[in-house]
Amino acid sequence: MPSSSHLNPEAMPFLPAIAALPTLPDAALTCTLDMLFEPSADLHALALPTMRTLSFESYGDLISTLRDQLLTIATAIDTDNDADADARKPLHSILASHPRLGEPKIATLSAQSAAEQAKLQGGDANEAGMLAALNREYEARFPGLRYVVFVNGRSRGIVMEDMRRRIDRGDFHAEEKEAIEAMCDIAADRAAKLQKASLEATVATAGRA
């Protein structure tokens, strides 16, 4: 389900009141998830029952609960057991919903991802090529995963150092958990920014009244 900004490019994305989540239709809940994370049918399947049955004090509380659910799934699955391969697919699908870092802008790149990756796109062609090579090496080292990190204003060079560290570590379990933590840190940052923008818009509208 597209977000409000896809339905109306002029509209500012906004998060519904946290207390209203259990009463909202599925379409509104999936839009909310897509603004916080990246569009993922597997994340929708995991999160919607949680959003319907639990009450949350804040979006940070919701994101923390989903983080715990994902970490529980990652811990319960034996990555060394081929029989668990199918059980890992939904988790890996959720993590792989994030775009590769530094890829050229594509139509499916969300506004949030584009803003978060701004420092990693363009610039020096040699660095861009190195980042693309690291992405390929990472995905060969960890089949089914995608490198996920909370960029948080860090430069491309710093991010590449982190990629190199994680590739050299070679720990599939640690990588799943680190990617989950990063994905949820990104979601918490998005929630804070969306709520701040909504508050500023409300204040500006009130000031014009």
C-alpha cells in the first residue's frame, strides 16, 4: 500500500496518533510501517497483529517491540542448519527491503532513504565503485542479507570501514542482529523527524489562522 506521499506527491507524510493504531484499517497500518521502515509484505505480516493487539505509549515503544520480535526470530533460527533456510526467508526479506547503500537513485527509493543516503550518492567515482564492490562482497559473504546501517550523517568512507569490518567478522548471527538493530534505529529516527515535521506544520497552520 503506497504512503500518503505516493497518493499525493504534495502531501506531507504523517504518522497517526499512536493510541489510534489498533482501530485503524490495514491500509493505514501498512502505510505507517512503510514510512518507518521500508515496504515489506513480510514485515506487514509480522507487525499488523502486534499493532492490533497491543497498546503503545509512543512510536519508540512500538519500534522497540518490533525490534524484540525480530531479534527473537533471529535467535531462534539456526543459521547453520539447512532445514531452517525457509524459516529465515521472511526475516531476510524484511532486512533486504532496505536499498543498497550508494546505489544510483531509483524510482522505488523512498524519500526517507534518499535523504539518509544523500552523502553516499554521487561524488568521487572511485569511492562509488568501491562501495558497489563492497555491497557485492557483503551479499556474497552473507547470502540472503543486505548491509543495513544507520548512516546518521556519517561519510561514505566511515560507512565503508564499517562494511569492511562486518564482512571480515564473517558472523552470520551477529550480522542478522546488527542489521535488525540498524533497521530499528533508522525507524526511530524517521519517527522523530516525521513527528517533528507534523508538529511544525500544525503550529504554522495555527499561526496563519
